[in-house]
Amino acid sequence: MFHKRLLREFPENRKCVAGIVAAQWVSLLANVTLMFTLAQFVGDLLAAGEKGTSFNSVVMLLTVFAAAFAVRLLAANVADRLSYQASTRVKRRLRERVYEKLMQLKTGYRDTVTTSEAVQVSTEGVDQLEIYFGKYVPQFFYSLLAPLTLFVIVGMMSLKVAVVLLICVPLIPVSIVAVQKFAKRLLAKYWGTYTGLGDIFLENLQGLVTLKIYQADERYAKKMDEEAEKFRKVTMRVLIMQLNSISVMDLVAYGGAAVGILLGVLELRRGQITVAECLFIIMVSAEFFLPLRLLGSFFHIAMNGNAAADKIFRLLDAPVPQDGSVAATNGNEIKFTDVTFGYEDGKRVLSQVNFTVPKRSFIALVGESGCGKSTVASLLMGDNRLSEGSAVDGVSGAENSGSAVDGAPKTENGGSVTIGGVPVTELSGETLYRKVTRVRHDSYLFAGTVFDNLKMGNEDAGIREMEDALRRVDLYDTIMEKGGLRMPVEEKASNLSGGQKQRLALARALLHDSDIYIFDEATSNIDVESENKIMEVVQGLAHNKTVLLISHRLANVVAADRILVLKAGEEGIAECGTHEELMAQKGYYCKLYETQQELERYASGDAGSGKAESMRTDVECMGADAEGMRADVECMGADAEGMRADAKGMGTDAGSRRTVTGGAQRQKEVAV
């Protein structure tokens, strides 16, 4: 009936529980005193007959009634206060621990729990424990104390009646235990279905625009209806179980009280007890069973709380990658030595990768999707760890399509990643995040104001520094026109364009002023103006910072001091050199670059009619289009409405091609 760990985790609540039980017991004694006084008054009244009762007896009854009422009111108030303290302490502590755990797991929490489940257990799941600690646990102990107290009192009048009533009391917990195992399985299924429905709802809500574009919203709505129907059915089963068990408990409780009343009347007929004692037994018989009856009604809530607690503790018990203790490095040089990393056996992402990024240099990392570019960034940020052989950070996208699956054999990982000669795994989290800033294509902006988001980059930044950062990313005028630094930012910065979002994220990164910057597809899916401005800032940073640029669009890496080319399925770095050196080699990089240039000219309407078939072949080999998307031939062409011709028609009838509406930028935003 108890979740033992919950009681162990919150030992300070024992005083509150004891106080609640004591208050309830005092209230019971006050109630018993009132019943006894009333029974004695009625008994005296019947014995006096026509003489009636004295004025003093009436005053005594009223006095006892007022005193009992005051005591019960005070006891209820004390119990409510202690219940509130116990429940709020548990809720606050659990939510703090869940939050701290998620911060320790970083984005790797997705390997342990889904986002919607994390939200559900920390809100509704924790709320279930409010009643558990505030009501159920105190009621459990009071339900043991109350019948024993009444047994002693009634036993002084009639031991036979007291014994019979006490024997009937355990029938209620027996009925509770009878449904406990079934209830536990059913409530576990209930919570599983509930969190699953939450996952589907969140996913559909986040992808609603995509569903509308592809006219798949009706199909996914039907899927959600099916999941909702499953949840409705399991909810109804829980309610049926609760109603049936409550009916059984009511039958036992009121049946036992009826037996006690009947025995009291029989004892009165035999002359074993007085009229006053018989009346007292009649009034108090139900009090034997009501505490356990109330416990039974709390039981189902407690079982639900136990199921929620299991999910909470599963999250809290998840292993956390240990941060290092080194607080400083000897420099900013990045070095990968014999790095091999994969997510599943036979699906290596990196194999024997060796390279060095000197301090204050501009290094670009390029290659087709799935070759491990973002994995390199994740290893450098400590999100993935070589010593663990599995993803600590649930990095999404094609780069990590081989993410670890529960129970699947892991690739044997090895090698070392160092910053300033210190392995990344030995650096403390604070040191690592202070030294390295990663700007992704989906950097998150929080609801609030521009000031709030920029303040995250540097708590000590002043107004002038923030405005300078906005000027560097060419966002100052736009922000000032809309309210300045106090301009509201909606959830996910939905009131900003894609380019404005990314430039604001870049301004925040500039304020962070770290020694090393990683730009992981930072120019994906934004307008040309924003892309050019971001690349201007990136190149400017390279004069006094260490910059690692990851990009599908090779036009952005031309100015890099050195370009590292990764190729899926090959060991090490496939090619390395400046843009001019790699183009002169006429190798893999040259092929990717020329293909992307042809695609961009084609998107602009400049490609010759004889290039379509060769471009189709190149795209199939490249696996990614010119702008950082995986252009598939079926979505690369354009029809009369704009971009719906399939690859087959494009390859065989190049003369029917039409200029893509929107030019190069529109072609850049098409992704598979």
C-alpha cells in the first residue's frame, strides 16, 4: 500500500504525518465525547419520563457540543496546515530534483524519457503525490488508531460488541489488497497510455504546418483519435475498478455498522448495557469503519501516485555522465586523435579520424549527410562521449540516424578529443561551456524580450554591449523599430523571421565571448541576406577566435584556412586543404562543389539544357543538395505551379523545365 522509497526520500514529512494523525485522533475523541454526552442526555430523558430533564443537563449538553465543535474545528485546521506543508514540500523537492536531473542529462534526457513524459511527470505526476502525502499516508495510520481507540471505549461497555466490530474492520483492507495487484497493472497501463497520447499530441502539434502542407493532417488526426480511444477505454476500466471496489467497501462498512447496532440492541434487551450505552454504540458503530472507508477512497489515488512515482524515480535514477574536474586548459587548440565513434554495431559514424584545429584559425568541416559532421561537434561539446559507446545527447537529424537503441550492441568507440591538451571528458561542464559556444541551425530563443535572450549570453553585458552585438549581426535597426531591447519575443520567436531568429541567436553567442565557436549548419534554411551577414560575422570572428564551421553549402567554406572533408564509409579525413588546393586535386570535394554550383545556376535559370541528367546523377552520389538539404531528385525539379516535376521527367525532357519561382533562395529551402 506504500511506496517505500517515497517515505525514505522525505523523512522530514514524518513529523507532519504524525501531527496530522494526532489532530485527527483529538478530533475523534471530541466527537466521541459529544456522542457519549448526547447518549447520556437522551438516556436520562427517557428515564425521567414526564419529569423531564434538568436545566443543568441541557446546559452541559450545549457546552460539550460547543467545546467539541471548537476542538474539531481547531484540529481540522491544524491537520490541513500540516497536510499542505507536507504536500508542498514533496512537490517542490520533486520538481527541483526533476529539473536538476534534466539539467545534468542535458539534451540526453531524450534517451531516458520523452519530452512530453518529462512535462507530465513533473506536473500532473507530482500533483498526484500531493494527495498521497497530504491525505493517504496520514489516513492510513489514523485508520489503524481509530478502531483501536473505539474498541477500548466500547469494550468498557460491552466487550462482545467491541470484538465483533473490531473483527469486521479488517474486511475493508482485505478488499483493498484483493484489487491491489490488478489495480497496479491497470494504473501502469493507464500512465503508459496517457504519456503515449501526450507524445503523439505534442508531435502532431509541433508538425501541424508540415501536416497541412502535405495534406496528411486528416490521416494523423485519425491516428490520434485511435490513441485517444485507447486512453478512453483504459480510463473507463480504471473508473469501473474504482467504483466496484468502493461498492464492496461500502457494503463491508455499513454492513459491519449494522451488525454492531443489532448486537447493541440485543445486549440492551438482555440487560447487559444501559439505554445510554446502547444509544452510544448505535452512534459510534459507523466510526469503526469510516476511517478505513475513507482510506479506501484515497487508495486509488495513492496507486495512481505510486505509478507516477515509479516514472519519476526512473528518471531520477537515470545514469548521468560524470563531468570532469579540470577548471582550465593551456590553450584553445582542438585535437582529434584516432577517434572512432558509432551508435550501433556495424554503423560507425567516425572511423580513425585525426585532425587539429589550431587556435585563432578558421576550419571548415564538410561532407554529405550522415558522414559525422555534427557528431564531431557533439563529441567536442561533450554531448557524446567516446568512453560510453552510446549517444548521451539525442542529436536529431540525418547525421545521427544510427542512434543507439535500447538493448542493441554498441560500436566499440575509442580515441581522444582534447582542448588545449585536456580531454573534453576531464573538463568541468562550466569550463567547457565557457570555452566553447555552439550555434546550431535550430538555436532556441525563449519567450520574453530581446533583452532577456541576450542576457543569457552574458549576465554582465550592458545595454551598449547588447546594441553593439545587434549591430554586428545587422539586426539593430529592426529591433529598435519594434521596441528596442524590450521588444517582446514570443514562444520559439514566432514573431521573427527565420533569418532574424538566427541572427539574434548569433548576437547572443557573440556576447558569450568564448574562445572557440562551433557553427553547426548555422546558415541552413534562412534567407540569402541573413546567410551573407552571418558568414561575414563568422569570418570576422576567425581573426581572434578559434572557429569550426560545419556546412553543407560549400560556397560558405571557400574562405576557410583549411577544409576537412568527411566521407561516409571511409576512415579518417577523406581530403584536407584550402579551397584552391582541393579544387586542384579534382577529387571528392571538387565534385561536390561543382555539382552544387551547377544546381545553384540551375535554380537561377542559368543552367544549360544538357545538364539535367548529369545533375541528377551527381545529386544521387552527393546525397545532399547545394544548400544543406538532402535534395532528392523527385523534389528537385519544378512543375508549372512551382517545384513539383519529378526527376524522371526532368532527366528525359530537359527542354520542358521551367524556371523555379523564387530563384535560388526557394530552391535552397526545399529539403527531404
